[in-house]
Amino acid sequence: MLQRERRLLSCSISSLLIVAFASLVWLLATQTVADADLWGHLRFGLDVLHTHRLPQWDSYSFTADRAWVNHEWLSELVMAVAYRAAGPLGLNLLKMLSIAAIALVMIAVGRSERAPSAHYLVLTILVILGTYTRTQVIRPQLFSVTMFCVLLYCLRSAEGERSRALVFVPLCFAIWVNLHGGWIVGFACFSLWVLATAWTLPAKRPMLFTVWLAAAGATLLNPYGLGMWSFVLETVRPTRAQITDWKPLVQLPAGIIVLDLVLPALAVCAVLLGRQRIRWRELVIISFLAWGTWRVGRVDAFLAAAIGILLAPQLLRGSQAIAARLRARIWHADVPFAGLLAGSALAVALVAGLLQLRTITLEGAWLPDAAAVESVRQACPGKNVLTWFDWGEYAIWHLSPQGIRVSIDGRRETVYSQTVLDQHSAFYRNERFASDYPDRIAAECAWLPARLAAVSTLQARGWTVVARTETSAVLSRSALNGSAWPPQTTAGPRLFPGP
């Protein structure tokens, strides 16, 4: 009886490692830290939900000088619905739904290859981990990664005589073009796929180019029509060195670089060691995305998805070959009571992850201090506030109910001309010709990092420090009751929406 129970509770080392790996990825996926733009995305989505229309001009900034092309309006609307329904939990569930869609695509790919379930589950986990750099936070790019996986699955399913899957490609772009600007990368990959397929299969050229024209037409199904193309082609370029996501791969944090290299390294090993061939159609797409990732780090999730989906046959055959070599060794050996250990660990990870879904934490060097928010609210009601770029959308959420308008926020080219962006950057750097910039834009208050030399410049020009903390300084053109009040500190962990 005891031996039977031990057999029931036994588990192979490979299964134990898969459970441990899956539990770790689950804990990572369920932990959400607020991105600097989350407050803005949510505010704009709630506005659309309330007014049932897209504003042509922004009302939250006093320096916005171009018509607002809100290319992410559908993402923001979906986020607003989720938030209104269940608060932070709703946003986290929306994020997990997107990640689950990626997982379902990978499982479908693995099943279509008739690979053992353990092998395609490992590949699924690796793809989720490889795309984690862009799915860890709640922002529109999350939906771009999901839509790209759906697109690649449609293309993969259109092999041979199964061309009916291409019918879904125009629908994919009709939705994607309203979610996030990453659709342009997807459309470029689709165009490369069409050209490569038409080259190798001349008989399919009429059908392929018809689908391509339908997909191109689908990208016009947005509130701005052809203006969406003009906007994306104007703004999507690797010239945003001050934004981490837009830096080249080698300039990203070391942890992100390691995650980005896992799948490419495994793909190279699977191809070289297994002496497997890659069709040049897949090679062209992956090479394009690898080049894009090298130039702009935020393309990394697209590269990981493409490797996982397009090179699934090579990766899965390679994993099976490795497993066959290890079969006689301890890899597949049963360990008594390991099943109980694996089940317990999985249960603990599941509960811990579910608890994490209830909150979105506020942390990071970019985050403004909560104490200064109340100081700005008291000192500058109804006024124009010169703001730090990273704090703009945070300020819009917390301060716009008091009629406070910001000078800049994370929307960048969406509502600001390059001139406005450059002038803000020059003021932040305390360049001599920019010292009078607050006067030129008629700013009445300023909320800036305390470390900036521009704070002292404003004081020298007669501005009064209303409040100062280790993180930020709040200044006003005129003294308030002749003195500044000390900001109150907030104890305990900070959770979204804050302060």
C-alpha cells in the first residue's frame, strides 16, 4: 500500500522542473507595476466612455499645439471598461487575458505539430517569458503583442491548401489599427510574408495580393482614415533616446537583454545541432525583426513571438532530440513524493498570483512623491503647471479635477509638436536660452525634480518654493501667505491609482 501511494505521489524530474518554471512565470505575469502612462491611458479611455466621442484637441495640456490623433483609443476604452468594472483587478484580468491568448496560440501551434504536450508547454512558457518585457505592464503595446501572435498563427495556418485562414488577416488589422501603433510592424511582416510566398508559389499570387489589399484597406478603418498612416509613418522612428523602450537593444537593462536572448539562442542551437532547415520566408521575417530589435528595443516581444511560432517545428524537433538523448539518464527518473512537492508549490504559486491580481504597485525611480501631489493641488488650483515629462499623465489623473493643466506628458508627438518637446528638454537641461521658457508658455506653477538646476534658475527669476521634498520641488510665481508649507508624507506601500 505504501509503495502504491509513493508511486502515485512520484513525479519525474522533467515534470518537476516544468512545474517550477511555470509557477515562476505565473508569479511574474501576475505581478503588475504601474507604467508612467497608465494614468493617462485610463483617464482618456474613461473620457471616451463618458462622452462617446474622440476629442480632436487636447484639454489637459496648455502647450498642446497639434490635433490629437489618439491611435490607441480602443485600448484605452477597453482599459476604462475593465477599470470601471473591477478597478485594478479588472485591469490585471485584462492583462492576463491577453497573455492567455498568447498561450492559447502557442498551444495550438504545438498541437498542430503533434509534439508531446510537455515540449510545447515548455515552448509556450518560453514565449510568454520572451514577450514578458512588453506584457509586464498594462499599456496598449500589450495588445499589439497579442494581435501579432494571432496574425502569425493565421499566416502559419495558411500553409499548403489551407488558405482560408487568410480571411482573418484583414479583420486582425481592422482591430489592431485602433489598439496600438505596433500594427505597422505587423503589416510590414505580413507584406514580407506575402512577397516571399508569391515568389515561391506563383499560382497563389492573385489570392495573396487580394488579401494584402484587403488588409491594407482594413488599416483605414479607424477614426482618422489615411491620417493614421501619416501619423504612424511620421512618429515611428528610432529617435527617442530618452525613452527606455526606444533605445537600441544593447542599451537596455541587462535583465531585459538576457530575456531577449533566450529564445534566439535556443533557436540557433536547435537549427545548428539538429541540422534543420529554415525556409527563407520565415528567415526574412525573423531577420527583419532581429534588425528592428537591435535598433529599437521594444520590438523584442515581436521577435520572441515570431521565433516561437514560425520556428516551432525546429524548436520542438530539437527539444525531442535532446529529450531522447536524456531519456536513459536521470531526466526522466521518477522521484518519490516529488508529485506532492510539485503540487504544493503550484498551489502556493497559484494563490500568491491570485492575490497579486488585486493590486497594481507603484514603484520605480521615475515615480513622483505622493507628498508633492497635495502641495500642487493646494498651491495651483485652476493654474497651468510646468511639469516634468514622466509625471505628466500622473498629474493629469490626480490634478485635472482641480482644473490644473500640465505643460507636457507622455503622449509626445500625439499632441505636441517637436518644437514643444525640444523646448521642454532645453529647459530641463537648464540651457541659458531656455531660462525664460516658463514665461513664454505662461506657466503659473512648476512641479519639477528637486535635482534639476532649473529649480534654482526659477528661484533666481523670482519664483517661490511652495514645497520641497527629496524628490521634487513645487514652485509658484507668487508667494502663498508668505511661506511654504511642509508636505505631508504617506506611510505604507503605494498602490495604483495612488497618490
